Amino acid sequence: MFYTSPNQFEPLMPEKGLDELYPLNKSILESSLKLSAEIHPVTAQTLAKLLRSMNSYYSNKIEGHSTHPVNIDRGLHKDFSHQPKIAKLQRLALAHIKAEEEIEAWVRSGENFSPFTKAGICRIHEALYDKLSIKDRTTEDGRVIEPGNWRDVEVEVGRHVAPAFKSIPAFLDRYELVYNKNIPADKQLIKIACAHQRLTWIHPFLDGNGRVARLASHAALYRDYTSGLWSICRGLARTQHSYYANLESADEPRRGDLDGRGNLTEEGLRNFCQYFLKVCLDQIQFMHKTLNFDDMRKRIRALIIYRSQFDKKIRIEAELPLYFLFTSGPLTRAEFKQMTGLGDKVAQTLLSQLLKTGLVESDSPLGTVRFGMPLDALQFYFPDLYPEAATRADDST
């Protein structure tokens, strides 16, 4: 029997046991603000770009459609595999990256977009799938996924029977009424967690429901919490068993008279919120540790020493200007070369090689230079952030 009435997925917010969630909410907000204040805005933009690629990897990995980070990077440079399966996964990863970039722009612009509205959820799905060809968005059973369109078939996901497809608009109207309104700051993250769980419960699309839910959470967290500097996708993927278990637990029916007043379990929803908030805090704390300035100088030095053993154009004198770029932002090319302490010709050779290898980036041949984060440097810079990037890509991933 399929759900047909919105009261069947109540409660949408837990009423009891919130005292244990409020401290998490407060710690996440305070830690997020501290992280944003510590990193230079230009370095933050470079890191956010890296994290978009990482998010596409982890979000698709959760769905069992993983492609190697190296292949994602190749796709960004329009280097697609000759193997159709791998090339399709590359295109899916790129669609996710571009959709996330668009969503962040919507949030920054303050335009009429909310991940808590029916229109906003539809728009997220459209942003993801309209970047794929019809072939790439055709399911294994031959159905074409239409960007932004609700499903028109009944579905069961594991033990969960999703609402009848004709009832999806009604469920999303209720979803919007509850979640798309201002609430006290100490409940904001609880709301985001609940919205994530209940959106997966509705399962409004033929495909991409998990990805859309994670993109919606990314949008909801972006302005006040992440600024693109930490990733909920990474945390969910690295605790995937707990993620699925908590999602499914919150799908269960009410467990008795002490378990809220709705049709579904309030305890299960509260437990999902606690899991979700703990993942957020863990990811922020991880990024604080990862971006530690003192450690970063040591990591830069280790990378330069290693690279110089195989590349005579890379010199240890690159350490100081690279560290400056990371902590303090862009330099003119003349400033960068002067900071190396080398003669102009040798310094120019060094800078040219750093640009070639992606350790330094610039938007034009004569423009200022900024800190780069190529995949093959991550094992030195951020060894635990995206460890899969350091492994070798093979023909099957």
C-alpha cells in the first residue's frame, strides 16, 4: 500500500530530546565561523573548487557509481576515457560538479531559491540532469530521466515503500510549509537534517534522489556554515553504513505511545538528526586540523623536497612563496620570484614549472599567481582529505 496523505510522514521535526542536539548545533556554527575566518578568501576559493570534485566523487560513490578521482580530473580537462562506462561516469561526475557550482551561485546571489521548496528541489534535479545527454540519463530498464520532473511510477526502495507518485506534489507542499520558514538559530541544523531525511523518504524523482538530497543539504549549509570549506558528502560517504542505517531507522512506523504523535518514529528522526550533526562537526574539526598553518609549511616543504628529486626545475626555494600564497593570498609574479631569493632567470624557470605542474595557478600569462591544489599534491598537502586521489586509476574505475 502506497502513502497518499502528507500526515503519513509526520513528524517532520522532533519535539522531544532536543537538549542533546542544541550543543551540537552551537558547536557547528561557532566552529564554522572560526574556520571561515582563518583561511584567505582566494585560498578558500581554490579549496572549494577541489571540494566540489571531491563531493561529486563521494556522492556518486554512495550511489554505487564511483569513478576514480583521476578520471574526474581528466574529465574536467575534457580527457574522456575510450571505455563507454568510464566516460559516462566521468560525465556524471562533471554534471554534479557543475550543478553544485550553480547552486552555490544561486545561494550567494540571494536570488529566489530555497532548497526547502518544491520549486527549489525541482531546480536542483534539473541542474544535475540537464547537463547529461538523453543516453546518459536513460536507466537500465530504458526509462529516460527528465530533468526536474517528478517520477510517474510507484517505487519501493529497500524496505521503504515511497508515496504514490500522484501524491508527490502534496507531500512536497507539506515539506515546504514546514521547512521553508525562519526558525530559531538553535534549530536550524536540526531542520536541515530532518529535511534531508524526509526528502529521501518522499523519493520524488525516478533517479537521483540521494544526490538531490545531498545537494539540497549542501545548499542549505552553504551560506551560514560551510562556505564550501567542508563537506557533508565526505562525512556521509565515509560513514555510509551508519548513513543508510539512520535513514532507514527514521522511516519506521511510530514505536508506541512514547514515540511522538506522528505516523513515523520521532525517535528515529531525532537519531538521524544527531548522526547528521555529529558528521557535520566531525568534518569541520577535521578541516581545522587539515588546514593547520604550522603543519602546512612542513607539508609544502616535504612536497618540494620530494618533487626536486625527480624534477630539476623544482627547487626548495619555492617553499616560502608557496606558503605565503596559501596563508596570505596572491602575489605578482615579480613578488613571487623575489621571495625565492633566486636570480631572475632561475626564479622564472622555477615559477614556470610550478605553473605547469599546477602547484601555482594564474588566470592569465602575466597575471597574479595563487596557491594551487593539484591531485598529485594532495597526499602531501592534505593526506587524509581525499586519500582516494593518491591511488592509481585503473581501467575499471
